[in-house]
Amino acid sequence: MATNRGGLVRCALSGALGVAVVAAALPRVTGTDWADIAATLGRVGSAPLLALSVLWLAGLWVHTPALTTALPGLSHRRALLLNLTGSCVSNLLPLGGAAGTVLNWRMARGWGFGSAAYARWALVTNLFDTLTKLLLPGVVLCWFALSADAPTGRLVTPALVGVALLVVAGGAVALIARDDRAVRRLGGWMDAAARRIRRLPAAPEGWGERGARFRADSAGLVRHGWGRMLGGKLGYAALQAALLWACLAAVGVRADPVVVASAFVVERLLSMVVLTPGAAGIVEVGMAGALAGFGVTPAAAAAGVLLYRFFVLGMEVPVGGLALLGWWLGTRRVRTTPSGSPSGPVHARPGVTTARRPLARPAG
């Protein structure tokens, strides 16, 4: 009980910090006040909100091929469920990605997937997500360079940071993907620590051998499915950028697409700073400041960013919460049913172990 209470307190404090940052810094950074921001948001009608909701859901659905490819046998519906429920938990807690990962692991185990298959899924999908976020600044900087009137200086710093991180991350991934030596060396250290500290888990075949097999399976998965995974990530990013443009249009902003793309790049990079749930406060201030710096009307810039973040951050909490509730009720119903219908087999690619013994199929 004390642990639960402490978690709730941390959640409330971190959420309050994000709200406080937005409340105090957003008007100051954009040079407007909350009355103008609220008046701008109040002019958005129900029809634009419905269209924005459809666009948001379309982005989530386009993203599912990246998730199903990384876990062979996973359906698109369940991939969407993993995405929504994991994001719901992640957006409620600071550093909530770990909690979301544990929740998704329990869901995947209930569907018959083994822990190694899920760990590979989490590693590969997060790797492609990070590489996509780091690739975008360089792409947008090139776009700026081709625009005669674009003030490229405003994007040079984030672009250089993103490209530098991309080079480092890509080099590390390429080194590990091509060679087992680093993995086996790390596994040897873990085996030695497990022999000295009995509380640490030990692998019967050795952590080095298990890590090498995991690396080989992961490399095979990427080799066969990198196109679908990258396509899903890029399609998701494109539709989220379109959602940002549509949110700005809904509040009366007719910004140049390259300006919208620059604000989206700022959002992608700042979303990696998870000091608050979903980087709330940090992202809003950074995006609105970038748009105002590019000449967008301050109140409209702030209102458009808040509307965009309402969908990509706020909507994921209630929708993901409802999806999580449905999954939980489904698992309870399966446990209390004497004869649940067994789930179908999970089909894996040769050489990639994905599923353990099939369990009962939960509703959801």
C-alpha cells in the first residue's frame, strides 16, 4: 500500500511539474497571455476536432506494421493495443517507459509470446523509433537549405545534435550487429558476477552464448523486416507531422510546411527528455517557442501546440486506459471460464524464436 501511495504521489508531482512549466513558461516564451490562447482554442469547432481525431487514429494504425513485423505472429489489432496501453502508462509516469514495457510484456506473455521474443520486439522497435527521431533533423535541415527564404540558422543546432547522435547510435548498432565479440564479453562479465553474487540470475548455457543467439536472431529479424519497420515508423511520423499542421490550421495558422516540419523536429527531439510524463511542459514550450520564432502569431502558436499535444499525449491516456481495462476484464473472464478457446499458433520466421506454448486467448 505504501508503495502504491508513493507511486501515486510521484505521478501527481511529476504531472503537476509539467502543468506548472506550461502555465508559467508558455506565455512568456511566446509573448502572449492565457486569455488570448484560450480565446484562440475556443474558436475550434467540433468538425475540425472530429477530423483531427480521425487523423490521429490513422497515424496509430499506419504504425502497426512496424510493430507486427518486429514480433512475427502479432496481429495489427493487438499491436495497436500494445501501443495504446504502453503509451498510456508511459504518459502517466516520469520515466514511465519502463512501466509501459513491463505491462506490454505481461500482455504479450498472455498471448503466447516468450520473453526473448518480446525483449527482441521492444529492443528493435525502440531502436527504429530512436533512429527515426535522430534522422529527421538532418532531413529538415536539407529542406531548409533548399528553401530560399528559410532562416536555416534556427535549426542548425538541433540538426547537428540529431545527426551526431544518429552517427554514434548507428555506429554502435552496426558494430554489435556484425560481431558477437562485444556481446560475448559483456556476457562473460555477467557470468562472473553471477558466480560471485548468488542472488544474480545465471543462464545455464552462459549469458555470452545467450546474448550471441539473441543478437543473431535480432539481426535476422531486422534483415528480413527492416523495410516494413522503417516504413511504419516514417509513415507514423509523417501523419503526426500532418496532425500538427492540421492543428495549426484549426486555430487559423497558415504556416509554411517547412516551418511546421521544424517544429515537429523540435518535438521529436524534446520528447526524448523524459523528466516529466511524456516530456510534458518541455515539449510544449519548445515547440511554441520555435513556431513563434519563425513568425507564427504567438497566441495561435501556443494554441496549436496545445491542441496537437492534446491528441498525441492527452488522448492516449483515456483511450489507452479504456483499452487496458478491456484487456484486463478479458483476462479475468478467461481465468474464470472452465474451457477457454485456445489461441492460434504464432508463426515465426525460420531462425527466430517467438512464442512459447500457446495459452488461452484473452478477449482484447
